[in-house]
Amino acid sequence: MAFQFWKRKREEPVAVEQVIAENTTEQTAVITTESTSEVAAEIQPKPELEKVELPKRSARKGIRALFSKIKFDLENLDELEDILIQSDFGVDASAAIVASVKEIAKKTSAKTENDLKKILIDVLAENLENKDKALNLSDGNTPYVVLVVGVNGVGKTTTIGKLSKWLVQGGFQVMIGAADTFRAAAVDQVATWAERAGAKLIRPKTEGQDPASVAFEATEAAINSGSDVLIIDTAGRLQNKADLMNELDKIRRVVEKQAKIAEVLLVIDATTGQNGLAQAKAFAEVAKVTGVVLTKLDGTAKGGIVYSIQQELGIPVKLVGVGEGIDDFSFFDAQEFARGLVGQEG
Amino acid sequence: MFGNLSDRLIETFKNLRSKGKLSPADIDATLREIRRALLEADVALEVVKNFTTAVRERALGDEVSKALNPAQQVVQIVNEELVKILGGEQRKLSFAKTAPTVIMLAGLQGSGKTTLAGKLAKWLKDQGQTPILVAADLQRPNAVNQLQVVGERIGVPVFAPEPGNGVGNPVSVAKDSIKHAKQKMFSVVIVDTAGRLGIDEELMTQAKDISKAVDPDEVLFVIDSMIGQDAVNVAKAFDDGVGITGVVLTKLDGDARGGAALSVASVTGKPILFASNGEGMDAFEPFYPDRMASRILDMGDVLTLIEQTQKNFDESEARAMAEKLAKDTFTLEDFLDQMQQLKKMGSLKSMLAMMPGAGQMRNQLENFDEREIVRTEAIIRSMTPAERRQPKLLNGSRRSRIAKGSGMTVTDVNSLVNRFEQAAKMMKTVAKGGVPQMPGMPGMPGMGGGFVGGKAKSKGKDKKGSKSGNPAKRAAEEAARALGQKPGEASSGSGSAFGLGK
């Protein structure tokens, strides 16, 4: 996918690509609104940005087709509803999708299995498409702070490892803030990933340190070291625990004292059922989620809940995880996802 | 988000006259709503289909109950069938004849195996067993480390000869752990394994090899209660691949309805042994099928109503008891007694969450600070017995003394007394058959009533205060019904428990 990523140019010469004039102007505008006096003081009329090329990845291998059992034809459209329900799309969304497919099939007098598949792909892709699907790592406001949140056991730390590796491969300098100070050995786990990815790590100074203060220190360190991206790991929390959700709000506020938060990524396990929507709602409200990471798509789960999340909350899926390997990770492509689900090649 | 099942059922039957007889149409209308509720609770579709078919057959053949309207009758059948599936094979953990008992944990990534291993070990230790944890998850970064930290926290040794992070062979670790346990006379061996996907043949074979190596007495399948439709596939895969003997449901402290429990129980036929419901190492308990059934349906209040109607509750008796309550002054002493009973019964939060009608209150309950009870207790304990019996005695200087004695402020004391007075007043109103007006004090009849009365009953040591709750609640429901309200409405809403919340 042709997303554009930019980081600030470093002093040591790297393979420099010409910076487009438009981008530079945009950058200047952002800088002037920056509240940090330091940044405002170092007057850089045209701070140069340098393009980052992330290695090409595809999530295709992880997405499993919906239709292994049935033949997909006009008579089977009701059965389609069952299949969507079984893929965690939810009762309402499934009914709505089937209704759309029926309507379009009627209009276009589609009959063959291929026609119907194509219609379904279009309906799914169209509703999963979001204009903000790119990671916001392009405005030059480094360090780009990425806050990673979610309930327990969805794969936040693994996601951070994978994302770090990818960004490092592309040439970003990545720092990770280990703000999951709650779960036993969580810091060590993220440290292992940081090492594998080649990212720097800011650990809590003491065991059980307030996660917000770790986040603060990490932000400070990222700014001081001139890191391009700071990824903050947070402890898993169930969305109905107000105290823990408030803690998340605090982490966000504390980071924002020093830097703009570029992304708040909510990690959702593909096996999650209808509770996923409740998760997204709660985290969106407290943490201002900007995107969803759909993990564990390499299992038998289809991850249909993201459809409702996109429909009801307008939060785009930005990344998908498809395995335990550090490279099993990709951008989310609505077309690819829809095609994969429907089992249509190409 | 969605109205709960009870709301929707009430909606469905609003226009339906109570016929005293179940017609197929009544049953189907009810079942449509139930199907939807089950699907929204993430019960797998195939399980829902089989389930509703079974319920329909039974409903058609069932004798007509005079006490219940058609909807209620179908719901009752549904509940019974749910409990049957969830608890049909209910049993306790089985121990080996000759120690050590070997328990192997298996499940998907992130289902909570390592945390559960710790909780299970602690639970066994508290029962006088000598458990040892085995770090056979050598895959996930620092899983070994995590288990060691957990072991340290609960004071249970951990067998971890390999560092993990991809180094070492889990099968041989598991094998060696048994030898080690026999040598060192541990009574229970808990083997934590790596998370794996049901379709990952290599890892499933490895799990089978671990199982062969340790010959477990129990293979517990650990599953996240938030899992959706895929629960059936996963459960089947693990049952086929490793051969599970029981199920543990984790993260039940979330607000997922946990339909997966039903899916897994009905697909594998294996009993759900435990439920894990919090981050603390004690947040772990045996599985209660009836509670889970209510949770999946999210309609505890309707079930309570049915239960009560069925018991042919003697209204006059209730009134008599309520009258007694109204005459006898409900004192702070009774209040304290109630609270102490509550404390004995364990975590108030998890108990309240099980309560009928707590559906909407669940979020508030989740945020209810249990320390509030301790504070309230401190205040009451700082009063003289006379003050506890006659709160009217509490003048300014007494209040300030109590505040000092309990380490609270006078404002805290005032607010407790105010809330207590409101509560006592309301109990009187309820007892007289009125519908209580309770600004700022909702939740009271349900809390002080159904909760204490219902639970304390079995303990058989009710004091006047606690027993009095039951009739109060019943009277409130009677009254609510008379006004055409849905039961439970009066007892839910914003606010928190009786005199406890802020």
C-alpha cells in the first residue's frame, strides 16, 4: 500500500530523498502551533524531512475464507447471514450485509456465484474502508508517540515488538516505553521484543512504578535522544474497570504535556466476540483510540467484530497480526481482507 | 448498547394477552428473542440452534403453568436447559490416588494460562496441598520469568530448568518435572504450557507429547470469556488434539456475557470447573452454572420473579414480616451486622454482580470501592452501642468524636447518618406497601434486600436486620408489579449500595 512516512532528517547523511515542497510547508505550519518553547525557539523555516520506506508486507496468509462449506448462490443468501454471524459480525451487522447484497444482486440481476462473491466483497470492503487507515507517522512531529492499549491477553506486547521491528527496518529510530508495570515480568517480555527489534527501551525505575510516570520519562527520553517513534506499552485492562481506565487517561495526559500523541492503537484479538464493540467504545472514550490492531488472525477466528467497530464507531483497523513471528504483521487493507474472507483470489 | 433480554421480552409480550396456555406462536416469538440474546452473548450459532430446538420441543410438551405467563414459562425452560448444559457434568477437580496429581493447562495465546496457573496453585495451597508450578511455556518471551514472579508472589515453588524464549524442550521439562515432584514430595504439579492455535498441528502435537510425558489427571482447557463464535472450533480442536478433561473460564470480571461457556460445554461435554474473575491471585472460584446462565441471558430479575411466583410466595406473610420491620427500628447495629456478614462471604463486588437485576448496575458495581465498607464500618464501630441503636443521639460533639475515632471527617459521618436515615425511612415506606421515592438512594431494596436476605438465608444465621431485607424487596416488587412496572426497576438505577457509596 502506498502510505507515505516521513521522519526528521538526521545530521549524519543517510540516503536522502528529495523532500516535496508541500510537505515542508505543512511542517512549518505545525511547528508554529507547537507549544513546546524549545521547538518553537529553534527556528527552522524548512525542517527537512526524510522519507521512510517500510518493507512490503501482506496479511493475506492469515485471513481465512468464510465459505469452506457451502456453495454461495442466490438460494443460499440466508445461509450467508449464518456464516457472517459465525464470523463474529454480530446479528445486526450480518442482517444488514445480507440485505445489501440482496438488494445489489437484484438491481444488477447478478446470478452466478462469482457475481455474488464480488458484490459481497464490495459491500464488506466499502464498509471497512476508512480514509484514516494510514498510521500517522508523516507530519514530522517527532517523536511520533504511539500508545498501545487493550484488554488483557490480546497481544499488545507482541504487537509492539512487531511494529518496532518494522519501523526500525524502515529506518525509524524507535524507543519503547515499558509502562506495563502491573503484570508479572511484562517489562522483561517487552525488553526481549525490543532487543529483537533493535529498539531502545525505557524501563520503570522501580517495580510497580506508576505507569504514567514511566510514560512521562519515556517521552522525555524519546525527545532528548531524538527518537523518531516512541511506542508505549500499557498493562492490559478490562474496559469496565473505571480505575484502570482512569489510569490510561492519566498516561495520555502526561504524555501530551511533552509531545503530541500520533496514534492510540487499540489491540483487539480476532477471536473476540461481541464484547469487542464494548471494548472499542470504552477505550475510544477514555484513550481517544485512533486505530485498531487486529491480532491473531492466523487462527480460525475471522475477526468480524471489527466490522461493527468501524460501522458504529468509525474507528479504522490499521494493522493486523497474523502469527507469532516478528514479521507476521501488516497494514490492514479492506479490499484484501474482504477478498480473503470471501475466498476470492486476486 | 442493546436492551437486555428482559426488556425485549417484555416488549415482545406487551401486546400479547396472557392466555394461560402456550401457543407455538408465543413460543416462537420468545425463542426469537432468546436466539438473539444468546448470539449477542457470543454463544456459537450451532449451539444456539440446537438449544432453541430443544427448548421449543420441551415448551410445546410442557405442562402449562398457571402462575406464569407464556414468556415467563419459556424463559424458565430456557434457564433450566442452560443450567443443565452448563452444569450437567459438574464435578470437582480430580486428584490422583498416589501423589502427585498432575494438572496440565492448555489454551490459545492470551487466554490467561500463566495467571491462572498461579491462582490455581494458590487455591490448592490454601487447601493444604503442596503444589509446584512447571514452566513449560518456552515460547512466549519471558513466560518462564512471569511464572517465576507469580510463584514468588504466592509462595509456590516453580520448576523452571529452561530459560524459555525459544530455548529448551517443553516436553522434557514436563517429563523432568514429574520426577522432581516425586522426589521432593509435591502433591500437585501444575504444568503451564505455551499458548497455541487449534490449527497449528506442530504445536498441538507438542501439547499431546507433553500430555503423554506427564500423564495428567486433569487437562484444563483455559478459555477467555470474551471469545466469540470461534470458541466451538477452538474447543473442538483442543479436545481432539490434547484431550481435555475440564474447562476454566477466565476474565469473567469483564462485562462480556460469556456465551463461550455454553458453546464449550455443549460442544465438548466437558465440565467447567473454575471461573477466574479478577487480577488478584485470589480472584478464582469454582464455577456456578446457575450464575453463568443468568449472566448469559442477562435477565436475572425476570428469573427471580419467576422463582418467586413459582414458590407461591405467601403475600400476607411477607406483609407481616414487613410490618415488623416497619415497627422495629432498623438500627445502625443491624446495619453493621449485615455488613459483617457480607464481608464474611467474600468479595462484595463479585457477589453483587451475581445478583439478579444487576445487569445495568454491573458497571457501577465494578467501580464500587470496597474500602468504603471498611470506612463505614470504622465509623459505626466508633459509636457507642447506644448511638448505634438510636442514631438520633448523634449531636455535633458526638459526631466529631466519632470522626476522630474512625479517622474520618465529620462530613463522612454526617453523610453516613443521612444515608442511613433515608434508607430506614424508605424501608418503612416499602414495608407499608408504597413505592419508595428515593432521590439519591436507589439500589436500596435490591441491595439490602435480595442480596443479604437471599444469600444469608443459606447461612442460617440471620439477624433481624438481614432477614428483613427479603420481604422488603418482595413487597417492593409486588408494589412495582401492581403499578405495571417491571420488577427490579425500583431496585436499579444510578447510585450505589445502601449507605455505602458516595
